[in-house]
Amino acid sequence: MPDHPRGREASDVADTIKAPVKGMTWVPGGAFAMGSDAFYPEERPVRRVEVEGFWIDRHPVTVAQFGRFVGETGYVTVAERPLDPADYPGADPADLVPGSLVFRKARAPVDLGDVRSWWRYVPGAFWRQPEGPESTAAGRQRHPVTHIAYEDAASYAAWAGKELPTEAEWERAARGGLEGAVFAWGDEISPGGRLMANTWQGEFPWQNLRADGYEGTSPVGTFPPNAYGLYDMTGNVWEWTADHWATHDGQPGEHACCAPGVLPGEHIPRRVIKGGSHLCAPNYCLRFRPAARQGEAVDTSTTHIGFRCVLRAPGPA
């Protein structure tokens, strides 16, 4: 594994800082190289970006944490609400029922250009019933909450007295001070043969070898933290950011693995999601990297999108 001294120093500091809110870590401000020229077009070009210091959740918001929010506020997620026909012109009204997108593993190799081979809109799927009405999130209290649309994440953040990170803040945190590293832990995908994040091993979307021990999400903190002491910054679940989606050359973007490019006449806004998920596999979606990014429609929720929050408050003395 390459030597990245800045990252080790950051880890030492993170261990000694007391957060104003439990479960958060300080990310120092500064300039860093954002993006990548080596992978997907939407990550280009590499550019210098500067951010102020901020506090960030050590791990994605969990099922238990989101449950407390719902219990105290009575909040109803986007996936649980009836769909407005005006937002979906041409759709059969009978199909406009509450639900969410659920991953279904294929039985054999399929056309990787057709996401319908593994995504299904499942009526009744939402954060408490991740795979649909016959499923339950019981026993997954320490897993990241999923089936979260952008509004759901922003509402939780406001309730908690926090905000969603900007894309630059999120990437700064994910890099952990490792300037220019490919992954959140360095340049090797599995240093010393060790798997560093919850991702897909095998041929997506039909063969999951589960070398990391998980078919779906994993409890937060299962895999090693990055040099800032942050868990699951890549892999496990994609995470919402506050930024509107655009490519850096001003173009709408190409089709990506988990979110299609902006379509002509599309009226539903998109926000940037970061970090990849347990469905990311090198043969299809090598996006469990800090630079990876996609644009997701704000009304979309799935079995692999969650979030974490930031707090823009004074840093440690």
C-alpha cells in the first residue's frame, strides 16, 4: 500500500477531537484535488477545490437513527406517498402506487445496458420493508437506512440540526487526506488481499461471491475507517449530497450504472450521489471511489441509497 503520511496524521488528530454532536468527526478545511481523469467521464477534470472545515457523521445514518426521527416527527417518506400523475405523464394511474426500486439478482449473465434486468419497482417497498411487503428491517438496526429520497435525507438532517454535505465536502471527507489516491484507503483495491468496503465480488448482476461476507448492506463500521476515522465512505450505500447534478463541462452527462443520464425534456431535478454501494462491481460499476459521482432524480429511492450529515460549526480549538 502506498505511503500517504498526510492521511496517517489526519487519523491521529481525528481520534483526539471531541465533536459538538456525538458520532461526528472534524474534517479540516483546505484545498485538495477533486475528481479523476482515470475512470468515468463525469469525474473529469481533476481540479483544485477548497472547502472550510466541517463536522461529518462517522457513518451513514442507520435504520435505528432514522426510526427515531420518524417516531418523534411522524414523517412519511417519499416511497410511502401516493404518486402524482402530473409528474409521470403517460403512466398508467394503476401503476402509480407507493413503492420503491428493489434490486433483484439476475439468474444468469444479462445485457448490462438494460437496468430492468435487475431493478424492479416494488409496491410497498420502503425503509421499514426494504425488499417489499413481505420483508422487514428488523435485525438491521445498525445497517444504513435505505429507500431514502433526497427530501427524506434533507428532512432528517434539518430535524437533527445538521445539513447534507456538498459534493466537495463529501469528497474531501472520503479522501481522508490521501491526496490523489484511487480509493479511500490508498491505491490498491484490496491491500494485502483484504477487502476494505462492502462491494460486489463476482460478475454483476448475477454472481455475487460474497467474499466480503455480505449479499446486501452491512452494519456500519464493519469495514476499516479511512484516515479521518470515517466509516463506509465508499461501498455499502450511495449517499446524497446537496449539489445539483451537472458535469463539469456543462453537459447533461452519459448513462451511468445506477442513474441514467438526463433525458431530453426531463423535469425532475437531480442531485449528486457519491460513494458507490454494495452493488458496485469492477465488471460494471467501479464507483466505490471518492471521485465517483452520479446524478440521481430527487424522487428516486432504492435499496442502495442512503446518506450522512454534516455540521458547519466551529472546529476544535
